[in-house]
Amino acid sequence: MTLIEIMVVVAILGLMAAAVSVSVLTQYGNAQQKTVSMDFKTLESQLDLYIVQKGGLPSQTDGLNLLVKSGISRELPTDPWGHPYQYKVNGGEVTLTSYGSDGEPEEVTALPTSPGRSACASTSVAAPGRECRSVRALGAPPEVSVR
């Protein structure tokens, strides 16, 4: 084999490795968004159970920690980037928020979603720093947006 043949083989292997890594990284981003969506559904179910047991939502100051204290949850999940989920309650509307990879809050832009389907789960490539947010009024299907 000549040096040129070896260089061509190495270049081809490099191109193949690059193509595989792009595919893997895309799937990793999708998995992170799906994890957030599943965590939101779990937390919403736990909040529903809390409402049934206690007659109302945890206060803003108690937050999601009350789910652990009341025995409904063993521990609070963190988002795939290691940040705690944010909990806000306004009347009967609960907002669960993940700040994404950068951990910085920003303006939220609502995306159209069909009932029962998360925009986070349907986002094909998650850009760094995107936020997934789930807003739910009692008795209403969740509405999720990504920023």
C-alpha cells in the first residue's frame, strides 16, 4: 500500500465516523427532550395524587418538595442537564419548567401542540439552552412549549 492509499482509507473512515457521531448526537438531544416530557407527566400525575389526598396543590413556597415530604415521591427528579425542575402555581394552573442545558430562564414562546403530545418530544433537534415548559390547568390536558 502506498501512502496515498492509506490516506484515502483514513479519510473515508473519518467521514464514516463523522456521519455516525452526528446521528448519535441528534438522538441524544431527542432523548433529553423526551426525558423532560416523561418527567413532566410523572410530576403531573404526582400532583394529581397530591390533590386527591390533600385537597389542593402544594403552595408556591412548598413547591415540589412537598411531594417527597408527603410520601408521594421518593425523590424529585432533575432534568437531563442536572437542574431542578421549577414549579409555579397560579390559581389552578401549574407550570413546570426545565431551563435546559444553559440553566438560564428566558422568554417562553408557545408552540402549537396537539392534546397529549409534547412539543419537547416532537422537537427533532434540541438546541442548547432550550427550555421545556408544561402548563396545566386542573382537569385540562397539558400544554408544553419549547424555547
